[in-house]
Amino acid sequence: MRHADSGRATDGQRANGPGILHIHATYTEAYCGGEDPGPEGMPRPYPWSGRMYIRKAIPDSTGRFVMNDPDAPLLDSIQMNSDGHGWLDLPAGTYLIFDRDRVDRTRYDQLIRDHEAGDMYTDPIDKACMDRWLHGPFPFHTITAGDTLHMPLPLHGQCPSFDVPCVVYRGPVPP
């Protein structure tokens, strides 16, 4: 209920009403060697139009991080448009925002299977590192009722030799 004289939301409305999450996502390709392209030829960010996923979050005892539980239900997802922008109304609260790879254990299990033994140029996958990759801790985001949280999301590509998390590449450096 709004006060007739001020037009401002009451404390109860601020605590329980919706807020808006606005994500602006960009992606920058990795420069993986070869001829020096000079400053003008270096990879530049461009809008990213993928999807991010959202879970309710309970901050840890420090009040700075949350853990991802891949078995917990997803609250929602947000699709960026062709300009890299996405908007979503959410109830006031704390949230974990993450990519498709951490929604469940599918990518985690696949990476463990594919890299368990290592190969000629890589060490076996570090399972403790993979547990941190999946579960965190991660920063959380707080939505305040009546406000918009603007969240820049700069994503960066990886060179093929280094694109598998928690695997150490010891082979020759690509040209």
C-alpha cells in the first residue's frame, strides 16, 4: 500500500515487492597466438545472447558468498537479447546467477569421465577443483524491491589448450 501523501512505497512493500534484474552480457574471443594483430585487430567484446539461470541463495557465514546446490530447483532463467541485454522481475532477495554448465551435474560428470586419466599433454582432472567449479563458493546478487540491479556480465573465451576447467595442459604452445 502506498502512502497517499508521499507516493512512496512502505517498508513492507520494499522488503517483499519485486525488483528488476538487468544483465548486460558481452563476450570477448581469446587471442590464442599467431601473428600479432596489433591494437586494432585484438578481439573486442560483442553482445552475448545466451541464457543465464537463477537459484535462490542463502549467503554463507561471511555474508559474501553462496554455494551452488545442483540438486536444488531453478527459480527462473533470463535470456539475453541480440544486444546482450536481459531483464527479469524477481521478488526481493538473494540469488545465484550462473551458466548452463552449473545447472546440474551433467557437464561436471562429462568432464570427469573425459579427463579422469589425462593424456599425452594433460594431467588427470583435479576433482577437488571440479567440486569448487560446480559448487563454489560464488558471489550472490541481491534484488531490492522497487529497484533495478544492473549487472554487467563480461564473458571471455579460452584458447583450445586451456578451455577445460581443472585440467593442466603441459603440451607445446600452439603457434
